[in-house]
Amino acid sequence: MEQITLGNVSITRVREYYGPVDMTPHTFLPESSKEVWETGADWLVPHFLDAGTNIVNAAVQTWLLRSEGRTILVDTGVGNHKERPHAPVWNHLETDFLANLARAGVRPEDVDIVINTHLHVDHVGWNTYLDGRHWVPTFPNATYLMPKDDFDFWNPENGHQSKLGRGSQNVFEDSVAPVHRAGLTLLWENSHQIDANLRLEIAAGHTPGSSVLTLTSGTDRAVFVGDMLHSPVQILEPDVNSCFCENPAEARATRRKVLGWAADNNALLIPAHLGGHGAAEVVREGSTFAIKGWAPFTPYTEYTEKG
């Protein structure tokens, strides 16, 4: 199963990449405890950790939503042909993402809204594709919703320094600026109501403009959290940040707030990068949280060839 329905909204998982991200657990999540990886090995391996190499496994995927007659993409992954000299896992990636999207029944021209939860390299890549020598919008009829705080932070003209360092080289120029020049972006602040079912809100910390998308339809709830967490370990240890969080204190507070909302509202928690079943239900467990169950999406079983 690659599609579920919550209330009046269908959710389809569209794969771009699944496999190793060339970091050990304590490189990726330096504050995580050794014990959580050891005691959780029976369920962390293989979907979230390769036991043989001790390298973290992660997914890059787009969440395809159909709501009120519109086709909506949540995050657009890495993209093909992108020059990423300081992010070798994503350098010149070649995947079948557009074919996978087509298998879900969507052509690029069918997309009405693209949501970039934040503007990191692995969330904006398919915003554009290479047409000859030029990067052009992949989804020509879409409105691209981007948090203004992230747009300003990552715009190289503003000279901000980031935890990614040179890892973000070329990203704004080839995956953000072309759609902005084409007049397709809507730069929103604080919150943005998409329709009766879907609302965007700033959830800063990982980046200044990191956002979450809340789905509320009938009695069903879900929250798409982008990179608020990268691993289910961060559900069990919610104060653990990734090595990429720009504001660590703010990221911890955001994570606890959103996990608390998900637990209290029986909402499906849908991060950007979980392999396995891709999403989970969470419950409070004392001062922390636990996984109550996994979403019914079919787990990925094969790594993606990088091309």
C-alpha cells in the first residue's frame, strides 16, 4: 500500500531515494545515546540503520496529497543532474522520481501546489529540472509555497552562515531562484491556510523557516513535519537534534511541542525521511514519547541506485 486516506484527503508516498546517507548515528544525531541504538536494534535495523556498516539509512520521498480537488506535493527531494560538490550523496543523482510520480497518476503539469517545508538541498531539488543548459520549473502550473524566513536565510545575497556550510552550494541558484523568477512562488510568513483541510505553520529550529503542515479532516489528524526529526530515535529522545539544526534550543522546543500535539490528538506523524513504514502514531511516555504504531505504507526493501 502506497496510499491512505485521512478524512477527505488522500496521501500517497512517492519515492526518490532510499539507502545510506554516509553518516553514523552519532555523526548524524550527535546527542543521541548509545543505548537507544543498541536496545532498539531489533526495529531500527534495517530500515533506519545498516547493522553491518553502522551507517544511517534514510528515505527521500515526496508526499502527494489530493485535497479539495487539488494535487499537492509536500517537499520535492534532491532532483536529477544537480551539482552538489560538497554533498556527495546527492551529487548528480539519477532517479526515476518523475516516473514514480507518474505511476501515482500525476504528470508535472497536473500539480497545483508545491510545498517546500524548508529550503534544504533534499527538499527542493525537483522544483526544477535541466532543460538544455537552464533550470526551469518542473511543475509549471503550480504555486510553490516557501517560508519567507527560509527564502531570505538561504538567499546567498544576504550572506547568512549555516550549519551546512558549503553543503548548500548551488541549491538556491538551481532549485529556488528559477521558480521565483518565473513568478510561481508564494512566500508566506507565520502561517498559511491552504484549504479547509490543510494549514502550514512555522516550526523553526532546524532552519529559521522550517514549517509543519497540519491535516485536519473529519476526525482524522496528521502532521507533516519535514526535518523536525530524521529518525524515530528522536521520538524516544525528543531533545536530540540532528547535526544540521541551525538553532538547537529552538529545534528541541519545536520537536516537543509538535510531538505533544500529535500524541494528544492521535495524529499521524509524517516526517520527510523515515524509511520503513514512513510514518508513525506516537504517545506520551512520561516526559518523553513512544511509538504506538506505524502507518500502513509498504516499507521500502531495496536501496536506490544513485546513478
